Amino acid sequence: MPASMDRRQFLGAVSAAAWLANPSLARNFADARRLIAAGAIGPVRFCRAAGPRWLALARQVSGDSTLIAEMHAAGNCAVFLGSTATLVVDRKGCRLLP
């Protein structure tokens, strides 16, 4: 845990970890992490997430502390806006959109 993590960040990370215990959701976010790390959608600076748990997971997946993220209640997913494509992650899996 980073020394600079405040209480809200810590509770968000713990909540996200517990929520991620769902095997299919964990697999989907692992797939998303691999796609982002491989540069499949280009650099990611923006993300939309359906709620606090999706937002915490999106921050973990991106691994980028400069990620600009917003909560957007439409849908039940996290959407990563890369420079060359968009990645949608939900309970069903990952979808790349050109």
C-alpha cells in the first residue's frame, strides 16, 4: 500500500478487492489490464465508470495515477478511452471498439 494513500482510497481499494473476488469479473479485469499494458488501445488518460467500485477497479487496471476518471451511472461497466480505441469492460467480458 502506498504511503500516500488516504482513508478513502484505502477503503475503495479494499472494497474493489472484495468485489473482484467474483471469478468472471476478475478474469475480465485481468484481460483488460493485459490489453492496456500491451498498448492495444494506445495511451489511456480518460475513463468512465458506473460507480465507485467500477472506478476503483478502473484505477487498478490502468495502473496510471494520472488517469482522469468520472462516474457515469449509465450501464454497469468501465470504459477506457485510449488514443486509438476504446475498451469496455463489464461482467460479460472485454470489448474493443475502434
